[in-house]
Amino acid sequence: MGMKIALAGNPNCGKTTLFNALTGASQHVGNWPGVTVEKKEGKLRGHGDVIIQDLPGVYSLSPYTLEEVVTRDYLVTEQPDAILNIIDASNLERNLYLTTQLMELGLPVVIALNMMDVVRRQGGSIQSSALSQALGVPVVEISALKGENCVEAALEAVRAAKSRQAAKPVTFGEDIEHALEQIGTQVSGHCQPSHNRWYAVKLFERDARTELPLGQMAKDTIEAYIKTVEDAQDDDAESIITNARYECAAKLAHAAGREGKVHKLTGSDKIDQIVTNRWLGFPIFVGVMFLVYYLSISTVGTMMTDWVNDVLFGEIIPPAVEGWLASAATPEWLNGLVLDGIVAGVGSVLGFLPQMMVLFLCLAFLEDCGYMARIAFLMDRIFRRFGLSGKSFIPMLIGTGCGVPGIMASRTIENQRDRRMTVITTTFIPCSAKLPVIALIAGALFGGAWWVGPSAYFVGVAAIICSGIILKKTRLFVGDPAPFVMELPAYHWPSLKGVLRHMWERAVAFIKKAGTVIFLAVTLIWFLQTFNFRLEMVEQNESILASIGNVLAPIFAPLGWGDWRAAVAAISGLIAKENVVGTLGVLFGFAEVAEDGVEIWGTMQQVFTPVAAYSFLVFNLLCAPCFAAIGAVRRELGGKWTLIAVGYQCLLAYMVSLCIYQFGALLTGAASFGVGTVVAIIILVVFLYLLFRPQPKPESKLRRAAVKA
Amino acid sequence: MKSLEQVKPGETVSVVRLHGEGPIKRRIMDMGITKGVTVFVRKVAPLGDPMEITVRGYELSLRKADCAAIEVQ
């Protein structure tokens, strides 16, 4: 029978590094059941029968955040054989606060004391033996970064697990202990004996997620005990326990010889003084962002992506496959499927990869060195007005290059609601593939007017801001506001191995999950635009896609472009947005067009009025992004939220385009007041209502409490 | 009553009481801001919000709206 060791600790304490050091390549990454919190486990190096279970990084075991609930549910119900609690020695008190909670779970606990080198560099010291004595559990000094003593700490946990000696919980003040003891007697018999303390404390805290089948009398008795302590201390029970825990943590830290840090400027403080300086903060931020963008989107990343697209999937693989297919004398349709469908589809996915690897490398570096938290610190004020997080800036900036890495960059936002909102709105920003569409419309119908391009970005930013405000008031997003209580970790130079590993994990995740979806979707579109309903290979304007375009065209008539070719072009934009230009070219009878479609400008002028063309442009900017981006959304949010995101984007695009066309046509005199105008007015009124209505009150009492305070 | 929101950068105060209840209060307390603890206000973000404080030997960022519920002296 194998053994399970749970790895628990604060965020930023080196837990991931320790986990990697302990398990090497034998990791299994999944999700915790029902939630999108990542779950990692792996075998202990050299000890195949010991499984290390990585728990989310948490500060506490409160019932309020997803990560904390996942952690405590696992520890209470699954009961690993021991807990290996990793502690950041340079931040002893706050880390010990979690330890005091872990020790109540009736499980053996071993402490891995990390980052002692930082403490020594700051001129401090910690007696790990004294700490071990005060806590009554083994303490092992480790260096996760250098891999020192890591396996030894795990083996210590294995020994503790074999001994089955549960950690002895820390004791609080006399009055609290008295109440806990009384509650404990009420609880006993309703839970495992080893969980008695845990449940007593949770009931004392009036923990909303703790339910025991107690009778009304027992409940009243417990309530009376809580009340007595509350009245004596003039505070609520939850705060009383939290206070008591921190008192313990401070005492333990004192016993270990670690006093509160004196106000001495460390190197990290000096960096921070400059980087988040009142005047220099933003220029430095702009510089860093420019560098990230420059490396991943403008230069290194794009050079490699272009190489993959143009050389690898342009000159090397297709001719090779073509030659191979020719030698095998395969039928024409199979050639088409393999070359235009599969090879082109896989190419379109892999083409993004180099760009993303460079981007992920930059992001991993920013995250690991501690600058990411400062970005949120700088930008929070702007973004939280729109229901977004300070960290939403990065996905949006990256999104101007390509939506796929932009969406993937949202990973760095911890709060789930902020992350969802960011993913849904990021693709509103015109990405580089939308530029040809803008160039086409600007050139063909507005005489290359200078304002068309900037206006596209303006529409994108406006869509993000309005969506943020509207969505945060909907039922999907309303609820308790996420507090922005964020640790600003000390700056440190990240390890190359850690950064590379970080980058690699994300890249693999993208290839695996997004790859399959994009691949299938691209193949489907290829099929639709190559065959007719009798499954004969035909030109695009006789294909199934053309038929679908014909059916869909009337839907777009109120938007001013009921021509079936425009509808087909918009659909083909799902493969890649620049396809809109190419498809229009093909449908207007040109085999090949330049990137801005200069050949079809004349025809465009006959099919579109300027207002209709602008409506077409806005629709293509705002509607569902390309399949690659949708695949990335699915990877980040899961199936249900992908539907919500795409549905919202298409709906918004339709509404905005309709209003633009109807009002525009009315103002330019191209159309008179009619049903369309009325519909547009109604949409506008509803839109303004959604935008300016007051924030609905969430059902829970929590927000009221915050306001009252 | 003086709240943490009103404290100027560079000043050190001690926490008297936390008002309110529920997740935000718990979260603030979980991060170590409890009764009697010493808090040093390091700076305010360039746009005037949030604040950066030092508590229990580490750096924490808090929105001013949340700081308003922290009574200090």
C-alpha cells in the first residue's frame, strides 16, 4: 500500500520548486474535481511507493476562497498519511499562522524550513531545533532552489506517517480553550476522534462550510459558549481565533529566535523604491511592457513564428507531404484533406507556438522575480472600475499582437472572476490578424482615411470597458467583491530551471488541449468550403459554406451587408481573421489578393456602402475570435464558459454593428426612419440601461458588512 | 477614530480594531493584520490607490476602501 504525503504552504514560499525537486518528471497534472484549480501529484524520487500531493498555495484554511476550500476538504476527507508543511523562513510569522491550522487536522506534520539563506543574508537567524521543540514536530532546513535536503524532508514526513503520531495542536488562551473543550464534548461521537479539535474550532468560528448532525440543544449549548467568550473579548469568534493564532505564531517565531524584521532596507526594498516610485513607476512599467511585447510579438517570437508558418509549413512540410502523397497515388480529396486541412490546420496551431514560448518565458520571469505583483499594484486603480484586475493589462497588451497568447497570459490572474472577465474581453482588442481587414475597409471605402485604424482600437477599448461594467452587474459576475489583499513578494532572481519549466508546462498544455479543438475546427471549415452537399469537390462559391452563407446572409441584412459573400467571409474569419480578406478576394473572382486586398476595392465599393463597410469591420473586430483563440479560451475557462464568452462576443458584435449601420444610414441619408431604426434605438436604450444601472446587491450579507464598516 | 486609510506613508501605527465581518475581514486578518500588530505604511501607488504596508515583516498591498475598515492609533 502506497503512502500519500500532502505538500502544503503559503503562496510564494517555494512550494512549486520543492514539489519539482521531490518528484522530478513523474508529475501528473489535472484539476481538482469540479473546479479549475490545478491539482498536481507525483512520485517521490527514488521511492515509487510514496506519492507527493501538491496542494494549492494558501494563507489560511478559511471557507472563503476556492483554493482554501479545496485544500481543507482534501485534508479532512482524503486524509493523507502526513502533511509536509513548507515554510518561508524569511516570513516566519505569517507562514506559521497556516501551520497552526494544519496541526489541528489530526495528521502527522513535518516542517520544511525554506529560504534560510535569505534570513542569513538579512543578518537574522532561526534555531530550527528550538522551533521544532516549540511546535512538537520535526523541522528540516531545506533549500528548495538548490535542491538541498528536499528528499530528506520528505523522508522525515514518511517516518512521521509511519509513526502515525498526529501533531499536537497549539493551545490558545484559557477562556478559548475552555469553550473549545466544551464544544469538543458536544462534537464527540459525531466525527472521528482525531477530527475533534478541528470541528470544535470550526464550530467556534461559526464556519459556514462546517456541518455536523448536531441536535438543536447541542447547537444552543455551543452558541452559549461562543457568546461568553465573544462578550468577554468584545470581538466576533472568527476574529478571536485568528488573533489567537497570530499570537501563537508570534510566540513560536520568538521561541525560534526570529524577531519581527527591523526596518532595514534590503536590496529588494531598494529595487521596489525605484520600480513602484511615484514618478518612475509608470515609465519603468511602460519600458518593461515594451520589452515583453518587442521580444515576443515584434521580433524574436515573430521571426520564429514566421519561420514555422512560411518555411516549415510553407516550403518544407507541404511539398514533402505532397510528394509523398503523389508517390502513393492517393485520390484528390485525400490530398486536399491532408494538405489544406490537416497540414494547414496543424501549421496554424504550431505557428503560434514560438511566439507563445517567448512570451511565456518573459511572463514566467516577471512572475518569478516578483514584478508581476507590482504590475497589479500599479494598474489596479484603473482596471478595477471595469471589473477587471490590475493584471488584466498584460493579456490585453499581448492581445494586440495575438489573442491566443493574450488569453493564455490571463493565467497569472489568481482571482477566478477577474480571470474570466479578462479572457472574455481580451479579444476585443484588434490583433495583428485583424489589421488586413482594417486596411481593406479603410482603403476600399474610406480612401485610406487615417482615422479608420485608430477608431478600430478605440472600438476595442470601448468594448472592453463597457463589457466590464455591464458584465460585472450581471448574475454571472455579481457576488462578493474579491478583496485586493495581495502580498508583494520580495524581488529575487528566478532560477533558469524554474522559469523554463514554467514556460514548458504552459506550452505543452496549449499544444495538447487547444491543439485538438483547433485542429478539428479547421478541418471542418476546410471540408465545408471544399465540398458541396453531394460531396463533390467544388470551388468555394459553390460549396456547402457558400450555401450556409446564403442562409445566413439575411441575418446580416440589418447590419447593412446582407450579401452572402460578406457572410461567408465573416465565417472564414473564424479560421484566421486575415482570411476575411482572402475569402472576399476569392468570392469576388480573384485567385489571389494582396494583404490589403487592393484588387477588390472597386468591387467592394459596389457591394458595400461606407456605413455598411464600417459595420462589417466592427462586426469582424468584436465577434467570436478565430478558432485558435476559442481553443485557448476553452483551455482557460472550460466548455460552458467558452460558450458564454463566444455567445456574448457575437451578440455584442451584432448589436453594435446594427446600431452603427442603422444610425449611420439615417444620418448619411442612405436610409429613412424605419423598423431597423426603432430596433437600434431599443438596443441603445437597453445598452445604456445595462451600463448605468446601479450595481445590484448580492444576496449575501458580506458586502453590506463591508459598506457598513 | 483614525483608519489606516488616513495614515501617511512613512508612518508606523498599531491596529486597534477591525470593523466589518465576513470574507474581506477574514482575509485581511489571515494576512496578519490583527489587533495590536504594528503596521508601517510604506507607500501609496502612483495613482493614489492601493497602499503598500509592511506587516509582520513582509510587504502587503491593500485597497484604501479596505483600509478604511482598519482602526489604528
